[in-house]
Amino acid sequence: MVLMIGMAIVIASVVIGLALGGASVMVLMHMSEFVVVLGICLGVLVIASPLSTLKQIMGKTVIAFKGGPFPKSAYLDVMKMLYQFFMLARKEGLLALEDHLADATNSEICKQYPSFTKNPIAVGFFTDTLRPVVDGRVKPDQLRAIVNAELASMRKENSESVDVLGLVGDSFPGIGICAAVLGIIITMGSVAEGAETVGYKVAAALTGTFLGVFGAYGFINPLTALIERNNESEQRYYRLIGEAIVSFAAGMAPLMAVEMGRRSLMSSERPDGDTLENDLKSLKVPTR
């Protein structure tokens, strides 16, 4: 919603500015320039991106329009879920978690938190991080290195969409100039048709320059920055999970392990410490 409001402000500023200058938005309606500028930008995007990155860009853009990867409640949900897993392990031993981890989406604990189960990446990260602890394949002091390695890999993968969109944003003004040059070439062939025709074609050519700069600084670059911030928010969500599991594996009490995860969040994302503690203590202690 906020993204759409921002885009509406950008477009309205152009429309109102033209109106104040005694013109209408129709002076920009030169389809040849739109085709050249948008077509070349699309080509740059396709050339610079493998199929997986194109899919990632589309997915990240949809998330940006939805307002972000996670609502604040999702962070609280995953903390509650982690606490219940830790309490079960504390009460009945780590082996009591095996059945839950074998099919996490159908786990009686996980099913209480749809915001988690509907995120396959989060489910995979959670199970891959906790299962070695349950199986005894890693020591607690080795687990942090594993978590950090996976988070670094996820960060690198997420940065691919930002890098490509940044390339497109940087290219947009230059592509607009290319469209303008093509328009001037066409104009030079129409000099004999009179000043009115030449003026119209020059205006069309300059529209290409405008579209390039407008597209870059009005839409692509801000969208790139928003996607990058959303990626950082995703990273904090996964770091919360990893930090809590590492802390629990190191011997912290369930409540303090979850608290360590909470501390990895920004103030706008994490619940108040006292509120979280009261919410966690009110949860039913799970059984096998």
C-alpha cells in the first residue's frame, strides 16, 4: 500500500506540474519513445538475469507491493513456536523433537503458526538448523558457524535481484538518451516538412530522455532500495531463528534462548520484552 501511495505521488507530481505549466500529460504520449525505452530496459533485465533471478525479481516486487516480507506478528509467532520446541526438548529430551522435524509443516506445534508453515524457506532453515542438534551430529560451539554460513549464502542469493535492478536503474537514463538520439535522427529527416513537424518530433525525442530519468529516479531506484530493505528484514527473521537455536543448544533456558533471538530484531519488529515473556509463559507446554 505504501509503495503504491509513493508511486501515485510521483505520477501526480508530473501531471500537476504539467498542468501548472499549461500542458497536459498527453504531451508525453509518444509511443515510439515508450517502446524504445521500456523495450531496451526489458532486454537489459533479461540479458543480465538468469531465469532464477528473473523469478526472484518478480517475487520480491510482489512482496514490496504487499508491504514487506513479514508482518510484525510473524516475528512473535516464530518466537512462540521456538519456545514450545525448546520447552518440549527441555521436558522430554531432544529426541522428542524428531517426529516434529520429520514433517514440520504438519507438526502439531508448527501448525499453530501459519505465517511460519507457509514459508518453505523458513521451514527448511529451521529444520536444517535444529536437526543436527537433535541428532547429535554437531557440538553447540560448531552450530553457529553452520548458521552463519547459511545466512551468508541466503544474503548473497537475495542480493542478486538488487544487483540486477540496480543495473537497470543505472542504465535507464542512458537508455533514455539513446531513445532521444533516435528521435533526433528521425527529426533530421523531416526538416523539410516545416517547423511544426520538426518541433513535434524534437518534443518526442526529448520525451525519451525524460522517460529514462523519470523511470530511474522515480521508480526503479526507489524500488531497488525497498527490496534491499525487505531482504534485510528477511535476514533478521532467519537470524532470529538461528540465534535462538544456537543459544538453546549452548545451554540457555528456553526463555532466554528466545530472548537472544528477539535481540537480533530491530525495535520496529520485536515485541516488548515483558510482553513477550508473559505471552511465552502463558503457552501450553507441548508433549510428544
